[in-house]
Amino acid sequence: MSASRQLALATVAFTVCFYGWSLLGPLSPDLQDHLGLSDFETSAMVAVPVLLGSIMRIPLGWLTDRFGGRRVFTALMVYTPLPLIALAIWHDSLTALLIFGLLLGFAGASFAVGVPFVNGWYPPQRQGFALGIYGMGMGGTVLAGLTAPHIADAGLAAPFWVAAGLVAATCAVFFMLARDAVRERPAGPAPGMFASLAIFKVSGRAWALTLFYFLAFGGFVALFLYLPKLLTGVYDLSKTDAGARAAGFALLAVVGRPTGGWLSDRIGAARVLLVSFTAVAVLALVLAATYTHIVPLTIACLTMALALGLGTGAVFKLVPEWFPDRVGSVTGVVGAAGGLGGFFPPLVMGVVKSATGGYALGFILMALVAVACLIVLGALRTPRPVSSPRPPPAATTKAT
């Protein structure tokens, strides 16, 4: 089986899962008007899918290590249309949006399935770029931002029906064509999920990766989800215009991700992360001072999108380098941290806006997190792989 074909299948599957997962962000202005929600209620509605998507990355990453990406990705796409259909039918109350939005969060865990699936098809010297290409699947958020407000002109249920259909069709194609890479497995029973995560008890680098992804991916998700609200609230832009601008932000981050992986293959992930975190710290302070002016806000947001994209690509170059035999498990925890990085900032922004009447403090907090990442990055020594003990005999698993 061609590695390129498997990469393409995984990327498409990730894209449609993220399309459905991110719908509440670009639809938030319409839903807020439809239900008369407060700023905090709107922030909670947007953030809720991120919560379960974050938590579920841990077990799904472990399940992928154990059963393979084909089975786990297929099962996830069989499930995902269910909360989308529920949202299409029941979106006339905040309670329904919170409950079904939480269940929709499973789709956001798709990232942790695809990383070990793709990683198995490529040698170490090409994994950074391959995982960067796969990571472009977060462009599903771009598609959601560009299309969902227009589709909603036909009714608020329409975007959810469209997403459910896309996921179902992709599931059928993926099941028929996807295959897991041949890989060696240690003899004997597979370790349990918590045993697989034991590396976090002894490795500071594992925790460093969670912090890095908390900022890089979490910052991307948070800004993408909250930008439509900020733009409509501060500048009175139309909902369609705000969604398109948020999609432009996401597009640059999507382009930055494979670029970050490619650069990491060549100059090292640590250097890429240094540039990324420095840029985020500076730009967040610029936003804190100038977000009420459209030109500096636009320039700062677009540049930050590229910086965050570079950072997301670099982080997952380090995962297979540092933890080659626990890619799925470590990816699950690191991905969960990134998801939580997208969950809390919209809530913080809502609280900051309610308490201060503006968003400056929220951007200052983002700058402080970036500075913390720079401090941790500087404290890390030259990386070395951390491997689990393996019994002498090993069995080879054929492609499934």
C-alpha cells in the first residue's frame, strides 16, 4: 500500500472530523442571536466540544497503539454523525447545545488517532513533513468558517446535516481503502492505558511537550473559535465577514503546520519552536495594546496564525523522536493538552470581557504562557529518545 495514499486518506478523515467539530464557532453569532445568549454562555457553548475532544485523545491514542488507526478512525467516524444529527434536530436551547456539543467533542479527538497511523508509514527523516501534511486536516476549521454561515442561511440545522453527511461518506471510503502499516509489536500482552502513560512519571520532556502544544494548538483553536465573536462585537462586522476573516486566520495556521514540520526535519524542532513562541509572545502583547484598531489587529492575528502553525508542526516532530514506541499514547496526552488550550481561553476571554469590558488582559495572559514555553524550551537539554523495555522476541504484524 502506498504511504501517500494512506496519508491522504487520514488527512481527509481528519479534515471532515474537524469540520464537524468546529461548527459551533462560526455559527456562534447566529446561535447567540437565536437564543439570546450572554457573552459567557456563548463562550461556554463554543468551548464545550473542545473539552471532551481533549480528554478523549488520551484513550483514543492508546487504542490506536493497540488496535491500529484503521479500526479506531472508522469507529470514530461511525459515531460522529450522531451528535451532529442531534444538533440539527435540537438546537433551540442552550442545554441541548451544551449536551450535544460535548458529545461532538469526540470528533476533536481524531487527531490522536491519525498521528500514530501516519507515523507508521514514514521513516524518521520524513515524519515531520508527513505529520505536518496530516495536520493540515485542521483546515476543516477553515472550511467550517467559510461555509457554515452561508449554509446557515438555509436554516441553522443545515450545517449540521451537511457535516453529518460528509463524515458518513468519508467513513465508508476510509474503511474500504485504509490500511495500517506493518510494524513490530513486542511479544506478550499489550500494556494497559495507564501503564502506557507511565512515561509521564519519569520524563520532564513529556510534560514539556504538553505545555508546548497547549500554547501552539490551543492558541490556534481558541483564537479561531473566538475571533467571530470578537470581530462582530468590537467592529460590528457581519457574521459572514467575521467568519471569513476567522477562516483566513485558520488558513495561515494550516499552511504553517507542514512548513513547521518540514523546517523541523532540516534545522531541528527546537529552533522552530523558539521562533514560534517568541513571535506569539510579542504578537499577543501587540494585540493587547491594539486590538481595537482593525489594521494592527489583522496584521498581528495573521502573523500569529503562521507562528502557531509552525509551532504545531514542530511539536509533533519531537514526539516520535523522543518517544518512538509510545507515539499514540504520548500523542493522546499532548493532544489533550492542546485541546484544553483551546477550551479555557474562550471562557477566560468571556470572563475578561465581562469583568473589564475589553480583551487586553486575555492577550496578556497568552503572552505570559508563551514566555513560560520559552523558559522551559531553554531549560531542555539535547533530546534523546526514551524507549520502553522490550522483551527479546518480537512478532511482526501484517497490514490490516
